[in-house]
Amino acid sequence: MSGLPVQERPFVFDCEGDDMLGIVHQPGAPARLGLLVVIAGGPQYRAGVGRGMVSMARTLARDGFAVMRFDHRGLGDSAGTFRGFENYAADLQAAVDAFQREVPELEGVVLWGGCDAASGIMIHGHALNGVAALGLGNPWVYIPEIQEAVMQQHYRARLLQWSFWRKLLRFEYNLLDYARGALRKVGDRLGRLTRAAAAQDAGEGGTFVDRMLRGFRQFDGPVLFAISGESMASREFDELIQRDPQWHAAYSRPNCRRVDFPAADQTFSDAASRHSLNAALAQWLRELCGERDQA
């Protein structure tokens, strides 16, 4: 299907009275499943880090898959207030509905997101109408003891590297800045713990990681995990899976697949990593469409 003519068009759709902006990449004969790209990282917009989401959309559309990018409410060119990944279920449902209206050939929508977008997809995906599968890149989790364990592993490995000692002996590290950074991290950690405890006391269902697990367990469709080898977030996610039996059981289901990208960072920021990720997504989507054809 490579090389099909693709139309890119912007459009406006409604979410609870606010106008949201979307971009659809539509090939002439789209496959039955389309990909909805969910942007991560707070103050971003529909292009993604280094325009990675634009590259993804155009690549997959040339392979025959309709793709939609959009701005959450309060970000980019969308009106309203940004609610964060823990609370944007309405944004996601509005985007799924708008995507299916714009591309009526679609029989289902696959959600894709990385970092905290993957976390939000895991929280909300099971409750959204029209969602057939989830694609998750380096899901972000925050559990203090796991983060501490991963950081210790990282620094122990650095102590064995001559490059670390060479920089240290040449005074290339600003130790004062590192100390200030460590204090800021301690403050951030205490703040997050306080907010999590307050949420539990208020009966809000625990931390966002608890909500991720509940949502993930309730979603019964196919799931693809794209895991970067050079991402601290992916290491924390792997540590969580290894330590927590409930997470391990949910992650080990037959309909969950993992693809590793050893040289990729958290955002797949280099060209080679993006190419590999896009190729893996295209292959997975082709398989999903094939399974639906045989159903």
C-alpha cells in the first residue's frame, strides 16, 4: 500500500462546548483501523517532540492507514482548559468520534501515545467507545521506591565507566548544580507523595499508577508496548512489572505484545528510532486489520 496519495486536512470539532483542532491524514483507500495520536508531555501540541507525530502520521498514511493528530483542550490551537492525562477522557472520546466522522470507512480506532499520554490511554482507553487497540510507548509511572531503585542501578553502572571518572577528574561536572537538582527532585517527590495521599484520603481511587492498572486490566483488546532502551521511564516501567504481581499478570496476557528499541530514547527523537517505531506500528496495524478480515 506504500505510495498511496494522501490528503491532509485540518478540521474543528466540539468537546463539551470547546472547539478542538484536529488534522486528518487520509489515504485514498484507508484500512479498516485508523490511528489516533495522543500527544504527551503537558505543553505540547499536535506535532509532537521534534515533529515526530507529523512524521509518524505521514509515514503510516502512505502505508494506507488513516491517522489523526489533535490538540487537547487548552493546548495548541484548541480552546478550553488543559486537564492533564489523568482527566482528559472527554477529549479522547471527542477525538475518536470526530475521527470516525471524518473517515467513515473506519471500523475502529487504535490509540497511540508515549510517556504520560500512554499513561492516560491506559487509564481511559477501556471506557472509550470505538477503540479497538492500544499502542503504548514507554508508559510513565511514578512510584518513589521503584524510581530510587532504577536510579541506583543507573549510577552504579556509571561508576564502572571510565568516561564518568574522566569528566569528574577534569571538573567537567558542576557539583553545585547537581546538588541543587537533587534538592529540587526531593521537593518534587514529597509534593507528589502528598498529593497522592490526599487523593487517597478523598476517595479518588489512589494514585494515577493504580488507575493505570485498573484501566489496563479492563481493556480486553490488543495492546502493543514500544519500549526504548535509553529511557529511564521504560526502566521504571519494567521494574514495576517485575516487582508487582498484578502488573505482571496484566502485562503477560496473550494479546499484549512488546517491541524493544535498544538505541531509542524516551521520545524516539532520532531519525533511525522514528523509522523503526513507524515500521513496527505499520506492521502491527497490518496484522490487526488482517485479524479483523478473518473474523
